[in-house]
Amino acid sequence: MTDELSHDDFWDRVGAVNAGMLETTGGQRGVPMTHHSDSETRTLWFITSTDTALVDEVGEGPVNATYTLAEGSKGLYAHLHGSLSLSHDRDKLDDLWSPATDAWFEGGKDDPDVRLFSFSLANGEAWLTPTGGVAFVLGIARARITGTPPDMGTHLFV
């Protein structure tokens, strides 16, 4: 797999995953967050509420942060580093808003507690593995028959 294809596959899989763990450097703990990805700008977007510890930690930002994804069914394992900051981009919020997001906020998009974060990806590592139970089972069977280790997928730096 070429490096370009690997990175395209990485962003496709990030878009297919619903959530990960986000934490600021020096933060007390990671918190589960749903992300929205933009491969062209290497940005992940998060919608949250003012009453979260993360909003207090970030303030206006930017602050260093990490985002960790692990989703076996999508064959994606990643640990990403970047800059997290509060965004006031109303057009982006409109673009990302969904019925699922709306359920979290009494006042919808106009709720005064809505906050939008941008996570500008600086670097990270990802492992893209074969997906699906059948692919895994076949890989193990092939390894047992041939005596070679199973396909561990692609490791890349993003």
C-alpha cells in the first residue's frame, strides 16, 4: 500500500469511527468525545457543552491535546497529537449539527452552552488492520498453514 493510499484509508476510517478519548496535555483525564473529521485541513471537530471540565481546561486555547481512537471493527488504532482550541465558526457548527447533537442541548444550536472545538492534527501514529471477523480468521488460518505471522496491517505516521 502506498503512503498516500494509507493516509487516505486512515482518514476514511477516522470518518467511519464515532468517538475516541480526548485529553489536554496536563489534563486530569481523557474524556469520551464524538468527532467530525476534515481530512483536507487535518482537523477534527468536537461539539460540547460549557459545563465540561474540558471547556475549563482549554478556555480559548490553543492547548496541546491528544486524541486516541481504537475501533477493531473498522481496523483503526490511532494516537494523535495536536492543538485544541475553541472555535466561533458558526458556519462550521451549522455544517456539523445533527439530530443526535440536538438531543444534548435544550436550545438546539442556539443554546448558550454549545461550544465548538477544533483539533488541528500535528502528528501521530496509526495502525490500520484488516477489518472483519472473516478476514481475521482467514489471516490466522493462513498463518497456521504457512508458518508466517498474520498480516498486522499498516503502521503509519500521520
